[in-house]
Amino acid sequence: MENLIQVSDTLFVMVGAVMILAMHAGFAFLEVGSVRKKNQVNALNKILVDYSVSTMVYFFVGYPLSRGVSFLLTTQELQAGHGLDLMKFFLYLGFAACIPAIISGGVSERMKFLPNTIAGAIFVGLVYPFVESITWGRFSDCLASPNGWLAINFGAPFHDFAGSAVVHSLGGWLALPAVILLGARLKRYETDLIRVSSIPFLALGSWILIVGWFGFNVMSAGSLGGISGLVAINSLMATVGGVLVALVVSRNDAGFVHNGALAGLVAVCAGSDIYHPVMALVVGGGAGLIFVVMFRVETEVWKIDDVLGVWPLHGLCGTWGAIATGLFGQEILGGLGGVSFYSQIIVAVIILLIGLLAGTIVYGVAKYTVGIRLSDKEEIIGSDRSVHGIDSNPEESF
């Protein structure tokens, strides 16, 4: 019986890990569709290279720091329990690797390739593992334990089932300093010629992410015995809530509609295991509203050239999701309870500040040492040719 449980859990976690791996194709195509054709190859390469670097860094540094588990063991030891520990690493790697994938969308079309890759490695190797360790990992007793400081003082520990704050908010707030330090793309606010290149690719990226997100959320249970249909339905309800609110508020803008789905999913992660489905719909709808309004404020009013809107999508909607859990997860609103509004706010703000501080330090140091932005000539040519030496459709440019 124990052997069957181990086999089942290993398969369950592996399926989730592969679904999250597939989400990185979604990140890639969402960015490909949102940038100009001369930067599409760069978008594809960044996501794949960042995932590869993240794997190396998280395997040797980040995962041991956050979880206290090292894989520098014999193969016989690694195979124990059908390799379940290895599969858990694979699953949690998908969360960690989301950090550079999130940032990639904000710095598109003008960020140097190598500094971007190195910054992502620092975040996956040190910054994310620190946040993971104090919320989900080896040092989480104070914030996430039923007997910890938050629970004792505010009635319940911090609750983030699948990463609204731990993953998405952190990624979005890390990205904001990068976008500001980089500055806007050339002619971004002097002309209206800078537009998305492909709505079909953008939509494809959104759909891949939507489907993969059910692995992201449901498989966060970590074992087959912990699976919950409630998580799946809440994820679905938040998706449609984000879509429909974005549809109305943006007046049927295709980009906002497809990103509205992602906003809803970002927000529902934290409380997807405790919401009533109606409340998940409300949380997702709130995220759709936040994304549309704040993307316009950020890019049009404040003139911050966040290409894919990663700060409002992940930073703000992730923070909203963490705080909303403390409200809509309460039993009085049909939730399962066991959450504290104050605990959610405290940790959400802590993660926000960690992201802002780490992003400012890493990108600030890089900017004033090696530089983080392509030259004007390279940006005009496009990062595909200037960085990778090839166009996205080589036959057409021949």
C-alpha cells in the first residue's frame, strides 16, 4: 500500500511539473505576440534560456536553501521512494522559474541578454528561495505555522496555497525597478507605431498559460491524496471573472481580454483551496479590473513602458490575491476559514518590499556597471538581429 501511494504521488507531482513546464511556452508566446517582429526570436530564447539557467541554479543553490534538501547524493539514494523528492524539485522549480519569465515581459525589446540572464539567476538562486523559505519552506514556522507568531498575534498564519504573493507578486515587484531603470523603448511615447505584432500568438500564449495553470494550482497539493476539485473550479471561476470584467472595462480589447484571464488566475492562487466558487469569481473579476485600469495608468499616465504589463498583472494582482484571501476566504463569506486579513496584509507587504528592494539593487548595480540596455542602433535593428543574428522568419528576410 505504501508503495502504491509513493508511485501515485510521484506520477501526480510529475504531471503537475510538466503542466507548469508547458506554461513557459505560454510565457514565450504571450511575449512573442506582444512585441514587434524584430524582437520575437529574443523573446523565445530568453524564456528557454532563463528556464535552463533557473534549473541549474535552483538545483544546486535555491532548493537546498529554501527546502533544506540537497541532491548531491548517490543515485541509489535519489531513486528512493520512486524519486518522489526529485519530482517535487521539478514541481517547485516551475514556480521558481516563473520569476525571470514574469520579468522578461516587462523588459522586452531593449534589455541586454546577458545581464537579464544573470539577474534572473540571482533571483532564482537567492531572492526567491528566501521568500519561499519563510512562507513554504524550512523557515516558515513564524509566518505560516498554526503555532507561529502571526497565528498567535492575528488569529491565523499566512496562507498562500499556490503563489499569488510568493511567486507572482514577487516577480511583478522585482520587474518594476527594472522597467523604470531601463526607460521607455525608443519613440514609445513620440509615435503610435509601436504595437503588438500578433494577437493570435498573444492569445495562444494566454491559452497555454490558462491550461497549465490548473497544474500550477491543483498540483500545489503536492500529493494525490491532497487533490481538491474545489481548487480546479475556483481557478476556472476566477479565469472567467477576469475575462468578463476585462472585456467590459476595456470595451472588448483583445489584449486585455486574454490578459484578464491571467489576472484572475494570478489572484486566485492564494485562496483557491478555501474560496467558495462565487467568491473566486469576485476575486478574479477584481483582478481583471485592477489589470486594465492600472496598466493604462502605468503606461499612459505615468509613462512607464512595461511592455506586457507585468507589474499590474503579477505585482498588483498577486498582492490583491494574497490580501483577498484574508477577506473572501472567511467562513462568513462561504469560505473554509482559517485565515487572517492582517496576516495576509503583513506578509504581502513584506514580499512587496523584498521585491522592490532586490530589484532596485540588482538592476541598479547592473545598470551602472555593465549596463542593462541595448544601444540605440541595436534597438532600432531589433534584438533578433543584434543579439541572435537571425530574424523570426529568415526566409522572408532573405
